[in-house]
Amino acid sequence: MTALEEKYTLRSFEGGHPFRVLIRTILSQRTRDENTDHASALLFSKFRTPEEIAQADIGDIEKLIVSAGFYHVKAARIKEVSQILLDEFGGKVPNTIEELLTLPGVGRKTANCVLVYGFKKPAICVDVHVHRISNRMGLVETRTPEQTEDELKKLVPRKYWLEINDLMVQFGQTICRPVNPLHDLCPVSGLCKFYLEL
DNA sequence: AAAACGGGGGC
DNA sequence: GCCCCAGTTTT
């Protein structure tokens, strides 16, 4: 029985707390998600709220999150974002895509992750895994993750939106890998354009 | 459109 | 040790 055949449940990042999801997702940008675990745990063991991060010494934040990579940029961003949450959003993470996208360091992928994992709102966050898998399988033919998001929203019934993000990310990290995908273990190779045209 | 940004892990 | 991985901002 492969991992994909086990009953699937949506992972609950950071306990589903919007602020933690937001900060954690910024930390995970451009770095493998598992590399973010350590940084996120360290950071939240010391600072837990927007107030605490906004007031923290930037050097202290950097030390805690080194393992996430790009830590100079990310430390400055999470401090800045925390301050903006205090100044403009009453210390709460906004729950609309438009508001989230105004935050520095928050693009479409991060904003959608916050909506999905923080607020359980129907959204599809397209990272490179989702983009790659969707195109390999022939579900979509798109150049950018943004186009993939739009196409998937047309293809996939709304009630599955919460699940497909996490499913595809896990699938993309384990089986449908960027190089040397494990076709023999893949449960959908029979439907896969990329595999069938090898 | 393309560069720049830093560290972890597989081999 | 080398090489690949991964979003957003900025030029």
C-alpha cells in the first residue's frame, strides 16, 4: 500500500492559525517545505504574536530562521508584515485575496495558502509542484502558475479545492518529482500524458 | 522578461 | 563537493 492509497486528510499547518500560517508560508518561499519546519518551530517558540515579532530585534529573528534560507530578506519581511497587521488590520490577518496581496512578500501562492490553511476558504494555491503535475498529466496547458490556478478552478469541483493543493504538493515531492518521477509507483500513470508519451 | 535573494539535502 | 530545489520583488 503506497502512501497515496492511505486515507487522505488535509494537513493542518501551524494549527490552522492564520498568523502562523502566513509567517510560516513566507518562511517556506523558495525553499523546500521540510526545511521550514525547524525555522518555524524556533521562531514561534520565542515570538508568538504580531506584536512580539514587530517589536523583536531583526538580528534575533534572523538567527532563528537561518535554516529557511534567504533569512535576511525573510526576517525583514515578517517583521514588516507584523507591523502592518498591527497598523492597518487591527492585529489580524486579513481573509481576502485582495488584502493579502497588499502585504510585502505575499504573492498569489502565499495568499492562497493563507486562505486555504488559515481560513479554510476555497482557494487553490499553485506552487511549482501543482503547476508541474497539472501540465505533465495534461490537465492543463499553461505557462504560468497563475494560468494553472485559473484553469484548475474551472476543472475541479469547488468542494475538492482544499484537498488538491496539499495532495498535489505531497504527490509532487514523493512521486511526481521534478526529475526522475517514479512512474512505477504512480497510481495515475495510465492517465498521464507525460508518461504515456515517453 | 529576467535577474537576484541563501541555505539544505541527494548523490 | 557539486548541483538541484523553491516565490516575490525589482530592474
